[in-house]
Amino acid sequence: MSSSSKLSVITVVKDAANLLEETIQSVVAQKAKTEFDYLVVDGGSTDGTLEVIKKYADQITWWGSEQDNGIYDAMNKGWAAAADDCFVLFLGAGDKIIALPDTMNSYSLHDVVYGSTMLGEKIFFIPRADFHLKLYNSLHHQALLVNKALHPAPPFNCCYMLYADFDFNQRLMKNGANFIFDPKFLCYARPGGVSDHKCFAESLKVIFSNFGILWAALAFVGYYAMQVVPILKRLRPFKER
């Protein structure tokens, strides 16, 4: 797709008509403030999702609907459809943009811009792009802008069922991408999405693939330490009265 926009927002969806409209509305609200392309990748929905998409067709730059092989396959299709040299932001159905950066023109092709993510109404996910990213997925895709120039080909390894975005984030770090935190960048992630499902074994596989056995071992120790500490606290004897 040819475009002069500096930003492409991509929503991937399948059979989520009840969630998609609030996502589209949050995107449309931002389009009144910032120029960007909006792409919707549907996985062949049969529940009324297409009717929601068509309702907002005049606000959508491009959309398509066909069977896919899961969320990361759909995200790869969206990446391929996005304009070259633009920053890409992925939202799932039910996710929402609260505020986009207002300084997009100041970022370069080698920058990865990240912001904060709300998980529910009051919980804020604290993003990190330092050594923590070698241990766990410390960035949420709902508040992550990656320039397509950093990886022109579709970037997600569909061998991973839950952590292909973690794998891509680690590869960006390993390849020297410049991560920049923008305090004005804020999005909302719907509870119950893919990121809520955990598979520690797959996470360790990603870490080992990108940073080797030492970092995988550190992640292993850290994970089980977090499981043990709350148990030890509950076992602590009561203080004498």
C-alpha cells in the first residue's frame, strides 16, 4: 500500500463484533488530531464483525477478510500491507488508543517508540526497554511503535503461539534498535487477550533463541523466585502480641 503517512495503526480481529466498535471509535477519535493510516485485518469472521468494519469503511484506509493461521499470521498480513517507512502500531479488538505521541516527526527510522499501557481501569503496566526485556516481555504491543524500515518483511515467527511479539521485541533490541519512551503515549489493553495467557516454556525458548542459555537461566530463576516469595510470606509466623 502506498501512502505518505508516518504512522499505520493496524487492528487484527476475528469474530469480535462486540469489541471491535469501541476500538475503531478510539482510533477515529485520534484521527481528528493526528494523520495516519488505519488498516483492519479480519480472519474471516462470521459473527457480524464485517458489518462493523463496513459501518466505518470511510474511516479505514484498507481492510481485508480471509482465513488465517492465528493472530501472528494476521499481524504479519497487516505489516505487509502497511506503507514502507511508517511506524506501525497493533491493536486487538477491545484495545483502545488513549493518546498518541504528538512528536512523530522527531523520530527516525531506527527508533522504536514505546509508551504506557492500562490493563483494566486502574492498573498501569510499567514498560521497560533495558535488561528486563531480556528476561520477559516488558513492552506491550498496544503502546509500541516500530518503524517498518527496521524489518521490511513480516516480522512475527508463527512457530510461537503466544510470544512472537516478545521474540520480535528481543530481536529489535539485539539488532541495535533505539528504544525511546514517550510519556504522552498511552493505550488500553483489553483484559483476556493473548497476552493474558502464559506459557513460561515458550517464553524461555524465545529468550534462549535470542540471548542464550545464561539469560534463559536467569529468567528461569527469576520466575520461580516470584512464585516462591509470596508463599514464604504467607508462611511467616505471626508476631507475638
